[in-house]
Amino acid sequence: MQALTMGMHHKTPGLSVVDPRGLPIRSVDYWREVEGDPTQARINRTFHDAAGRVVEQWDPRLWALKQEEPLTPANLTTVFSLSGNALFTDSVDAGWQLTLPGLGNEVLLGWDSRGTGRKVEYDDLLRPVVVFEQGVAEPRRAVERMAYGGPDHGVRNQCGQLIRHDD
């Protein structure tokens, strides 16, 4: 069955729209259920902030719902820090994620919609050495450990390189 629909859509054109900054703001795909029926435009919308970062993405399904229900959330919403790091993302499919960066833009803490918390510990060179996770009503546990080559690992050119990753 999929081969039949692939043949029907093989030469269907697509359309992309960019704003004056050159950022993509719309993509239009055309769809039809039965060959010979008129096509229907399926418009994906992308909204950018003043810095040009994508802050909202809408698919045709949720955009149509937003016209009836103004409080309908976007498929993907992202909130950025002043330095440009994504602090919060909210996806209607995957849930939300919140991260707290450190001074070197490294991720220190993170939480998600499942109630899982993550903490990353770093060495003096800001390389991650251990990642802890804690679920709802669960004890904290180390889920990843990393080890890096020191000055004595020069024989194999492993100085400063990740030489062990346990997960």
C-alpha cells in the first residue's frame, strides 16, 4: 500500500517561504488522499525571535486547532537564555525539558515532564565525569561515568581524550 501512495506523491511540489532575514517561516506541502482528488495545502509554520532563533513550530493539525481554541500550544516551544542557550523546551509529543546551565554554558541540572532530574558533575576542565539521574520516588543513581587520559597516556596519544565511558 505504501508503494502506491509513494508513486502518487512522487512529483508533488513543495514550497518554502523565508522572511527578509532569510529565515524559514513556512513550508507548504500538498496532500491528497485519492489520486485525482484536489490537493490540500499542509502548512508548517515557524516563528523566530529577534535574534533569529526558532521559538515556536506549528504543524497544520495544531494550527487548525488553534484557530478554534486560541490557547492551543505549539508543537514545539523553546525559551532561550540571553546567551542563546535553550533553557526550556515544550513539545506536545515529547513533553517539556528544563535545563540549568553553568557559567561555562555546561548543563548542570535538568528536569523533564516525566519527573526525572539529571545532575552532571564536571572536572576542572569542564569535562563531564559523572551523570546522576533521579526519577520520581526513586533514589539518585549514577547513570554515566567518564574518564579522561592524563599526562601519562601520551604514548597512545590519549592525553585529555575520553578513554572510558561507562553507562
